[in-house]
Amino acid sequence: MRKLVIFLLIVASIYLNPTSTFANGTSYFEEPVSPIGHVLPMEESVISIESEKLYIDIEQQRDISFPIMLANVRVIYEMENKTAEDLLVPIAFPQPGESSEWMVDLDGTEIPIIGNIPFAPEELIGDDPHIEWINPRTGKTYSFGGYDVIGDSNKLGAKTFEVTLNAKSTQTLTIEYKATLGIDERASLHPIYRLDYLLHPASYWSNFKDLEIEVKVPKRASVYVNLPLQKDGNTYIGTFDTLPEENLVVFISPSSGILIDLFNSRGIALLALVIMLPIYYIFIRLLKRTSIKHKKSISLIILGLFALAGLDIVSHKILGYPVTMVQYVLYVLCLLILGWMWSRAFSKSAEQEKNSDD
């Protein structure tokens, strides 16, 4: 019972509090009284980003009881210190969602993470936040009904660390980590995942150019990307001479199954579950009248296929919250009706064959 309660709490936390990936380093200063961060714009001809290469590999976790997607993020900066002296630069990487396995290094030397400091969202998001959600299967925009980290939060947390940039030199800063994508299971038959990568903070450096983005998604997934990235298989690639005006936002709806992928709405999926009954009845009536040997065995195999098809449908939330469990009762009822139709059809057939033999 205790394990069940813990599981339900975990599921509820994911359902009510979808997290997103927010990142892109910027220089900051910290208030001396309270640990609050503020963006520190770089003066002209101080520190510039000569190039940024962003690699995001999104993977679906399949060995757990509720769906999670992880983003393996790797970003490489070429940072130039244009001054005649070494500079100690504090850097903040926004990441309010759950993340792990952080690694930061400068020219191959590991840099320790100092802490996590909250920032005002407007400093990190910019003037044009992407609040709305988009269903990548249909392209329709909708308002998310739960807690949205970008839209509802007063503060966004950021990992902080310090790097020493040598005078008149260009150095390579590499940041890697794993982050959990946001998820919405209420608005659609299929779960929708959201990934936000904040590009706006890079605008505070003295100069920024040559951005390369590569986003790898699960195969057969429906994907929407707000930036003009080119699709190459299951990878989206783009290059930019200057910083895009918008942050990178990716919506993903992974492949759910051969049959259930045919439906985009809960109503149609529910209708398909109900329609299976008359279709199977017509099928066994036709099969019963043929001269095919072992027609009972064949009809049982077909019955099993119909049962698996129904299971594929009800394994998704076709009734939505909060009555999801009712769909399993409906599924059991459909199985009983299918079994009853088979038994009735072939019991009569057997009785007729017996009478004809007599």
C-alpha cells in the first residue's frame, strides 16, 4: 500500500508539474544580502561568443511504469577574452527542472558547480516567451492547464560556476547534463513532451555568432520545432549566423503503437473500441458459413488479435482524467461480449452439425 501511494505521488507530481529544459549560459552577479542572481551584461569588446554548438539527444525511458523522456544536452562554446588581462567570469546556466550528471570543463579542465541561484524570468526568457503548447500530431496550439514553469514561475533556477578566461585568447567551454522533459497527458490521446532551450541569455555577452543546433529525437515520433531546422531522418539541424530572436522550443509525441497511432482524438479511439464488436460479429458469421477446416481455431486466433488491438487502445488514456480507470472496465466488458459472440455462434454451429449427422 505504501509503495502504491508513493507511486501515485510521483505520477501526480509529473502530471501537475511538467518541467522543461532551460539552458544557455550568461554572466551574472549575486546580491550580497540574499542569494538572488541578476544578469550582468558584458561591455563591448570584453567577452564574446565566437561560436556555440548545441547537441540535444532526446531518449524515451521504456523500462518504467510511467513515460519519461530525457534530454542529453551537450553545448560547446568558443569564448574569446578580448581584454589584456585574465578575467574571472561567473556564469549561470538556467535549469529549474530536474537535471543530473552535470559536467562543466574549460579546455579539458573540469569546473565545479558552485550552486543554484534563482533569477527573474524576464531576464532569461526575453520579451517573446513561448507560453502556448503545440500538439505535434495536429499542429494545433492550446493553453496548458497545469503548472507551467515558464508561464507561472516567479523565479527560474540556474546552475552557477566560475571560469577564468585568459587574456587575448579563445577558450572552449563545454557543458553536459541530463534533463527531464515536460509532459502533458491531459490535452491529447497521446502524451506531449516539451523541451525549452533558452537562447536569450547569450544575448548579454558582448557579441554572439555562429550557432549550430542539432536535435535528435526518437524514431517515428511526431515533432514540432519552432526554429527553422532541417529534418534529416530523426535529427533536426540548423545553423545561424546570429542569435535567433526566439528561444528553441521542441514538442514531441512519440510513436505509441501500430493501431493507436492511427487515432489523434480520444473520441475516435473510443469509437474504434466499440466498433470492434459488430466487426468481429460479422467476421465470425462469415467464417462460420465457409468450408474452411479448423474455423473455430482460426476464429479464436482472430479473437486474440481483436483483444490485443483493444488492449493497444485502452493502454492510452482514451477517457482522459479523472476517469481513466473506467476505460479498463469498458475493455473487460468488450472482451466478455466478444467471447459471448464467439461461443454463441459456434455452439449453434456445432449443434447444427450434430443434428445433420443424426
